[in-house]
Amino acid sequence: MVEPHLENQYGSDAAYYAASENPGSAPRPRDPKLEQMLSGLLRRSLGDVRESVFHSVKRWNLQLRDLLRSELALRLNTADDRRSVRIHTVDGLPAPMLAVAQNYPTSAEWWALLNLPKMKITAAFLPELARTLEDLLPDSPASSPEARNWVEGTGDVVSYLQQRTEKLGLLTALTSIDRDVLGAYFFRVPEVQLYWVVIGLFASMVDVPVEDLTVVVLIHELAHAYTHQGKDIDAESWDTAAFSRADLRIVEGIAQFYTQVVCERLAAVTPGPLTAFKKLLELQPDQYRVHQEWTRGEERAGEITRACLIATRSRRICTYDEYVDQLERIRKEIR
């Protein structure tokens, strides 16, 4: 078996969630001043994000597990699988996010990034408002040439700030992180952690409600747990060593595929998570988008992907080329 490059392995040394000890008790790097600054910005913009994430998990946990069991036909180790993989809403930032955030210790760039969606709307709206002020408010000082010029000039300032913010090194750095940072599946423990500060930051950046993005992150991390630990009809699961060595694109692509499937199933009742999934996807690195190449909108995409997952687990496939070859063979067989 050809091993993928160590850096490309899901459970490589770069993966903080590969820790074998309980992450709840193990020390991890913290930056209280930075965390306080980010929490304050989120509170002013979105309210109590931690509470929103916590209650979203409480509300959706069981339903999302049911949907994943249905799609994957896999069960965790106990009759009550809620206890097999616990979920924690965690303060602070995971290591990859902290490493990026510490390079931007002042609040100005973070404020601009959090308000980027508002800038886009405002920059488009103010020039239109300036052109229609005279019709909206005839014979009013508010529609004078000076007022119209002021509104138009403000629009120019906001537009300039929007362009500067989009070119910030901070935005590029955040969207280049190639590991799960909104949440993480600690596969050797096992448990799921959701980082409410990061979820709040990205919810602002992509302009979606915190609850909807929390649902997306929770599905993704639970998908890791079910594809890794879930028992198939033969009571087999994904060997932990093989799971750890598998190419990042395999493990993340599979989790993303099932995240999209579950979001689509929820859409008839609540379309928000699917919208959040699509908006977040626009900012994510390649390994979070490879699943789009696997099925090409095929009618039997779920059957093909699940069959490939089971084969990957049983044959302990680690490299991405092996996975793609297996996928093509299964596609032809099912056709």
C-alpha cells in the first residue's frame, strides 16, 4: 500500500485533533487578550454567540444523528450513540486558527472583516440612493445637490473600504487554513468540539445566522465520527490507524458529501443550513470541495459514495489516487 505524504494525512502531526489524550483536560495554547477582543466584537455584532451555538447543538444533535445513520446505514458502538461521541461547545481558538489570529492582534481589521457583507450592501445601495433622493424627497434639504454629493461620497468611502478588506492578508490567511477549525473531531478520544468564537466569526463573514452555521459544522464533525466509528452490517468500522493515515481529501471529502446531503434533506423544513453550507464552501480550501467532482450530480450519487466508503474502510485505502480509482470502478459496476 502506498502511503500518502505525511502532511496530507488526515491524522498527521499537523492535526491538533489527532491528540490521544482527552482534549478537555490537556493544556492548549491560549491568548486571553485576543480571545476577549474577538468575543467583544462578536457580542456587539451578533449577541451571545456561545449561547446560540450551545442551544443549536442541544436542539439539533439527535435529529442530525438520525439523518446521518439513515444516509450511511452505520451505527456507533452503543445503543445510545449520544454517549459514544460527546459534543462540547469550547471557548478560545483551536491551534491553527490561533496561529493566524495572533498575527492580527488589533480589532480594526477584524471589525472590517466581520462587517464585509454590510459594506457590500451599503456600497451598492448608497449610489442608487443618491440618484433617487430628489424624487424621494422633493423640496427637502435632504435632496439638495450637497446632500446627494455627501451620500455618493460616503458610498465611495465604503466601496474603497470593502475593496481594502477583501484584499486583507487576514482574509487570505483564514481561508487558507487546511484543517477543521470551526469544529473538530478528536478521533482518538472520541469527542467533537465546536469553537463558538470561530463559528461566530465565519457566520459574520459569510452573512448567515449562527444557528445555521452551527448545524453545518455539527453535521460535518458527526459525519467524521460516523464514517470512522460507525458499524456496518458486518460490524466493521474504519480502522483508526488507517483512518488517520488516509489522505485529507478522502476524509474531508466524504464528510462534506454527507454534510451536503443532510443539509439538502433539511432544506424542506429549514433552508438556512444549506445556504450556510454553500456560502462557507466558497471560502474553503480544495479538500473541502473535492466531493463535487466525485458524483457529478448523478442520480445514484449516494449509493456510489457509500459503496466507495465501505470499500475504502475495508481495504484501508490511504492515497487519493487509490480512492478515485475505487470510485470509478464502483460507478461502472453500479451503472
